[in-house]
Amino acid sequence: MPIKRMWGGRFEEAGDDFINNFGASIGFDQEMAEEDIHGSLAHVKMLKATNILSENDADQIISGLEKLEQKLHQGKLKFSVDNEDIHMNIEALLTEEIGPVAGKLHTGRSRNDQVATDLHLYVNERLPLVIQALRNLQRVLVIKAEKNVETIMPGYTHMQHAQPISYGHYLMAYFQMFQRDIERFEFNKQHTSISPLGAAALAGTTFPIDRELSSQLLGFDQPYANSLDAVSDRDFVLEFLSNASILMMHLSRLCEEIIYWCSYEFNYIELADEYSTGSSIMPQKKNPDMAELIRGKSGRVYGDLFGLLTTMKSLPLAYNKDMQEDKEGVFDAVKTILPSIKIMTGMVKTLHVHKARMEHATHNDFSNATELADYLATKGIPFRQAHEIVGELVLQGLKTGTNLSDIPLNKYQEINSKIQEDVYECLKPKVAVERRQSLGGTSFIQVYEQIKQAKELLANH
């Protein structure tokens, strides 16, 4: 039999099941069931406060919605595709609970402002979860960095040995990346904590509603200033997905290096067994699968962002059915980034650092070439000339298998008589690291200062 739609008064025929299923969103927007109930509770309380609904009617609706929320938590609510979306499903269930008075709940609002409100609530409630997860990751990075301030490793540019650095310094670079992620998500709150409720379909309503009150009841900072904007804006979602994409890029970069560092060729670190897998055919394998999965999942979050950007790019004001496609990407991104952050936190916390192997990699690799050029500059040789001299020494060393530390003093003194025995001290990787005491540099004192500031930041959150 044809389904009687709540909006079906002007229609003579109902679509078949295939068409109805194609147009329905309950298969995914039931994710916002609790948000829909909360939005409805705020709306009916406002209708009661403004005397648009009688106290008796409003109280019946409030009681019914509270019962639905209890049933939702108990897993007892059953949603139907016949009711299309979460909004119609909740209204239908409310009607079953309290009778026809449930129909008064929709006074002064539309599904257009209702769905926008639900999505604002959904994102607004998950932003603190993402931020807290990132704080937890930062804490682990600080702990690991503090234990490895004096662990020396090669620093890289172009994936070539560049200059020796502190492993703690390396870890704190990611601390800073994730701090910027946190700040982006915190800024995201400004555009998420705005209430569309009461904008109705697109033009507002003739009922004397109080949008400021419903906004306050929902914990938003303020209502939208323009009703057209209120129902058609998805910038806050795009900001969230953009921030999530940048976050996944940072996680993916760290994963890429973890995958390098735990390989046989590098062997700088070893992952805990719980974050690794074996091979079905090669018994020696210990694969960094969790790092690879996080790296791979960055692509799906990028897809969530580009999917919504593409959906929104040509939409005229105000609401269009295309915007039904705004939710699945958000749900997917949330379900991707939160586990990814948690896995990364555990992976970093439990990884073992092969300190001796890291430091050994800084010997015999000419990564102290800049130290020698700087040293020559202190002896009065212009840096560009010093750079060329050291480059020639490196070339000779590569041909003869001679390291800069192995060049005899008399050979150095042929370049400049002011070169003394202290040149060999400055060529030591640890000394090279310690000498870089400029603000934000890799010297131990600077890394400890970074860690101190990071601890102070985390203590305030």
C-alpha cells in the first residue's frame, strides 16, 4: 500500500519502494537521533516559554521526547525508511508515544532548520572529543621527547642525511603540528556554535518565537543573523573536514617516518607487537600495519572533504536536497580521525627507541659538513668560500672513504693556518647538536625549553 507521508497532502501518487529508499536518509542520519531529540526539546521549551504552545501541550511533548531519549539509550527505538529521515522518524515515534499533540512540535520550524541544527549539535559535541584526543597524543609525545632529548639522530632534507639533531627535537616538531590542529578545531567552534533553529524553511516564521532562548537552551553562542544563511550554511562542516584532513596529513607524515624508522635499513625504532602484524608466509616479518592504515585513511578523509566541497559548489540559496549528502562524510571523518589519533597515541607511547643505532647513523655520513663550514667561517673565511672548500673535502672523502673527522690537522692547516685541534671536537655529532642554541634549535637546552613550554600549555588544559 502507498505510504502516507507527513508532507503528502498535495500528492496523488506515492513513489515505489526503490525511489523512496533512494530519497531516504534514515539509513545514516539516525546517527543524529540524540541531537534531533535535544533540538526538539529546546524548540518545545521555547514554544512553551513564548506561549505559542499551551503549558499542557508542551509538557506532554517534553515528557514524550524524554521517554524517546531513554528508549534510544536502551536501544529500543526502531526507525523506518517509510519515514524518510531521523526528523520524521522521531516525530512518528513521538506520535505513537503521546498521540496527535506530537504534531504541534513542528510549529514554527522546518526540517531545513531542524537538520541544520542537528548537524551543528553533532559537530559541536565532537569537537571537544577530537581536541582531547589530540591533547593525549601531545602528552605522550612530550614524555617520549623528554626521555630522548640527548638521543642523537640524523636530520633529513630530501630524505638525505642533513645535520644531526635531537630525537626529542624531532618529536616536538610533531607536538607543534598537533597544536596547530587543536587551534584549528578550537576556531571551528566559533562557526559551529551558532543556532539555525527558528530560521524555518528559509524565511523565518510568523510565530513570535524566541531564537535567542532556543539557542541558549542548546548551548550555542548565538543564533544565525540571516535565515537564508542559517539553513544553507555548511561552512562549519567544511571547516571541520578541512581541519580533519590537515590532521590526517600530519598523522600520515608521522606514520611514513615510523614505517621508515622501523625498517631493517634504518632500525631506529621498534613498534610494540600490538601495533604490528606478521606475514602468513614469511615468519620473520613484523609489519607496521597500524601506521600504514592511518596513512591510508588520510585519503578517505580527504575524500570526505572534497565530496562536500563538490556538493556545495553550485547550490543556489537556500536548502536543496543535495545537502542530504553533507552528513555521511562528517560521520565517516569523525569515525576515522578519533581511532587514528588513539592508535597513534598508543603506538608512540609503546615504541622502543634504538638510541645507539640512531647515533651511529650520524657518524661517517658527512652530516657534520655544515659544522666544518661554520668553523671555517669563524676563522675569517667567507661562508660561501668555506662551503665550497668543505664540498671539495666531502667529494674527496667519498672517493677515498675518508670522513671529515679523519682528515689530519696538517691537511686542514693547509686550508687555513688558524685551524686547530678544536676542529675535531666541533665535528662530533653530539657537539654539533649542542651548538645549535638559537631559539627553537635542536640543542639540548632549547629542546628542554620546548618541553617546558609544552608542559605548561598542557597543564592549562
